[in-house]
Amino acid sequence: MTTTEARGVVRVYWRPGCPYCAMLRLGLRSARVPAEWVNIWDDEGAAARVRAITGGDETVPTVVVGARAMVNPSVRQVVAALRAGQPGRLPGPGARPGSWLTRAAGFLTRRRPRQDHAANGPDEPPHPDGEAPPDPRSAGAMPRR
């Protein structure tokens, strides 16, 4: 175990042009997780380490937190691994997210109860008797041509 692994540093092995690496970078930055980014195309030793972790492939992002290695993990998995190895290093689960993007994503994913307007339509208030108003298109309401 190296000194970096002992300290619980998040080491991300990546390569240019990888969309999964870019998404992980944005997510970790939003979660305020410090990480060491190692380009496997520039560092042959890093590429060898990724091949050893993945069983021969250069699958990125490959993340190492302490002694734990993860292939293409989510931000939540990285944060959970970091918390497990370094309690108190990150804000707690109830802490407010740091960036506006993270707050917006949280806002958009919250489910709000919908009012049922299926019988009345979206612009009409519910009928006081609980029944839908008569449909003007029903038989006898509109003259046929």
C-alpha cells in the first residue's frame, strides 16, 4: 500500500475523449471531492495498473480509493467509498450541495404530488360533485354536418 492509498486519496484513471470520465469529473467536482486525475495515455504505469484492476482492459474511469478499486463508478459510489475509509472527510449526507448544478439536479429529481385532472383537463378546476362536466362533443351536443 502506497502512502497515497493510506491517506484515502481518490485517484481517477482516465483518458481524453471519454464521456464517462467527463461526467465523473463534473460529479466529483460538484460533490467537492478532491481527486488525483491520472491520464492513462500519458502514463504507461497507470495504464498497466488499470489493466491489472480490470483484468486486461483499459476501461476508464477506474477509481481507486484507499485499497478499493472501482471500474466506471457513480459519484455516489466514490463518495461512499471515501466516507467508509475516511469518516469526517466529506460533508455529511444531509449537508447542502455546493454547486448550483447539484442543487438544480436535486430540485428536478424531487417528486411532487400531481393533482388528478384527467377527467377535467389541465385547465379546468375539479367539478364540485366529483364528477366530470359533460363533454360538449358527446351525442346531441354538437350538430353534425
